[in-house]
Amino acid sequence: MSLQSTAPLAGTLRAFYFLALFGVTLAVVLTGVFTNYKSPQPSWEEDEYARQFEDEGGGQGDYTRNVGLILALTGTGLMGTAILGLGSRFNPMRVGLLLAGMVLFGTGVGMGSTGSNDWTCFVTAAVGFVTVAASFPWLEDGLPIGRRRSGA
């Protein structure tokens, strides 16, 4: 029998981590495909009248893009804080932050992709992917900031 006890909700944290990794990977792939490969448009959409009609929206596309960016970056920050900022004794809080970050990230990428400048949505999704994927080595205990070495 081991004297070291396991951290609470360690398995649940790993499950939500891999769900978050799946979600950000899916967001990067989908936004990459749909922003870099546009579907063919009928010729009537290319005329001047159609462009003027789209521009009369009063900046709604910019607003939607900005709100999407704010939500996606906030979600990325929450996921990064959950994985890197807290230790294993805070696993219940880490799971909650990771779940909240996933919801905000997904909502933000979804809103951002309907706004103007689709490429910013792809960059935001890529930042979320890099944050979640690069934090894997510290998944169990978070970053060792401020911990003292026991042998010193």
C-alpha cells in the first residue's frame, strides 16, 4: 500500500483535459478549413449592390468578431489557469475552470466565425490549441512556481 494519496478528481481532470484538447483541435481544424477555403459564390453575390447591402449592417460583423475574440481569449485564459496555475490539491476547482473555459472558448470561436475577418478566429483557435497542448507536462501538479525543494 502506498503512503502517498492520490489527488482528488485526478481522473476527472484528465478526462476534461482531453475533452478540451479535442475541442480546441476541432476548432483549429474547422476554422482553418472554413476560413482558408471559401465555397464558390454565385456571380450575383459579387456585384456592387450585394457588397453595399452587406456593409449596411452597421458594423455588426465587427461587433460579433470582437465579442467572439473576447470570449475565446477569456476561455483560453481560464483553461491555462486551470492547468498551469493551480496545483493538484485544487483539482475540483481546476475541473470547473477547465469546463468553464471550454464553454467560453467554444462560444467565442462560434461567434467570432460569424463576424468579419474570419482569419482572426483561426488565430484565436490556434492560440487556444497551443495553450492547452503545451500545458500537458504540467497537467498533474501545475507549474512548480514558489515550491521549495525538499533536499535544499
